[in-house]
Amino acid sequence: MTNPAERLVDLLDLERIEVNIFRGRSPEESLQRVFGGQVAGQALVAASRTTDADRPVHSLHAYFLRPGRPGVPIVYEVERVRDGRSFTTRRVTAVQQGRTIFNLTASFHRPEEAGFEHQLPPARAVPDPEQLPTVADEVRDHLGALPDALERMARRQPFDIRYVDRLRWTHEETKDADPRSAVWMRAVGPLGDDPLVHTCALTYASDMTLLDAVRIPVEPLWGPRGFDMASLDHAMWFHRPFRADEWFLYDQESPIATGGRGLARGRIYDRGGNLLVSVVQEGLFRRLGT
């Protein structure tokens, strides 16, 4: 049986069914809807396969329009918006059973020598990932054992995730908590040497924990939930090359939540503190039962 990292690489390997049309698998899962990071990662693969390899993606902007159905293939239609001397622009529409579920616009840039660089340092010092427990270990410590559903999910999880701050389990622990979260992440196995695979794998991962920052002041991240949440849009800026199978720190915060929506932004660093990717996402939050 292939490991979860190999399955992720396979998930990102789209079938070309026409010059600008691709088809992606959508695994049959117990989730109510297709994971948004999967759709974003596959859409970026589709866009990238219509561009020159010497122009990596530098930004993407996407909208989640409808929930996708697990187990049903997704078709990605690519529009070649612009091919310039330095920049390439692609627009991707994801269609499932005749309905548009997702739109993405991506811009690709041939790297240039700018003559200068600057970067703000990371906001805080954090422990190394090796000093932190995995999410599964934290849950086992608290519950004594992983529930069957979480055990199956942990076995399929393509990323090792380790929270910098220990998980909170009660509303008393979340009271007056700052809307901030940070996690170390890396793929659970090698992803190969294709830079596109690493870029799209990190795009997949970027949607996994970002909205945690919105929830932290409201309810525990694990255990019974009082709110349903869904990603509304997603934007990423890629600053430096990276490998998604090496540890990266995802530092996340929520500057505001109001009107049933919460905004979250994240900065992704390598172990040396170099800023790799910036992410912003807005999510919809609704109290369960309303």
C-alpha cells in the first residue's frame, strides 16, 4: 500500500483530456464535502501544465463557490488569459457534475534579479518540531486512544502537523485566547524533485489549519463543535523556492471576525526563518443548528 505522501502526489497528477482541460480524482471520503486544499492544489497543477517550466507561480487568488462531492471526478478548464514577456496568467474553472465549484486565477513570473531584498523577521521564537508531539499523540494523551474515525484519518493524513501551542480542550482554556495559532508541518514522506509537486502540495496544506486562528477564541479546536465553517476564498503569494517534505512553520492569525465571516492570514517560514509563502483566507462561520 502506498503511503499518504505518495497518494498525495498521485492525487495531484491530473489526467489531460484536452489541450486545456484536465480531470482530477476526488477520493471517496467520510467528509461532507471535498477538501478545499485538494481542489486548489489540483487547479494549480492544471494551470501550471499550460505554462513554461521556467515561470513558477508567484500568486494565486481563488473562490470556493460550491461544496464538491467526494468520490466524483472534478474537471479543470484552463483559460490562457495572457502570455507576456515576463508574466503568464491563467484562469481555471473547476466543474463537477456540470456545476462550477471553484475558480482560480494564477500568475506566473520568470524570476528576475531585483538588486535588493528585505524581510521582516518571524513574529516569535518557537520550539523545534522535534520537541513537539504530533496531533495524534496529543489526542491520544487526552483521550487515552484515538477514536476509530480519527485513527483512519490519521493513517490517510499526508502531512505531519505539530501545534506550537498545546491543544485546548475546554471553553475555559479558550477564554480570552488570542486569535493566533502556529504549526510545524511537512509531508509524511518524500515528494520527489519536481518543484511543481512541492508548490501544489503546500497549496493543499495551506487550507488545513489556517481558519484555526479564527476559532481559537471561540471554541476548542478538537472535541464537540458549536460552529460549522467553510472556506470562502484563498490567496497565496510564493516568495522563495521550498520543499513541502521538509519542515515549515505556518504562523497564523485572525485580525477580525464579524458578520458570520472570519479573516485569517498566515506566513510560512523554513527552519532558517526565511519567509517562503504568504496566505490570506476568509471563512464562513455559522452556529450549528441555525
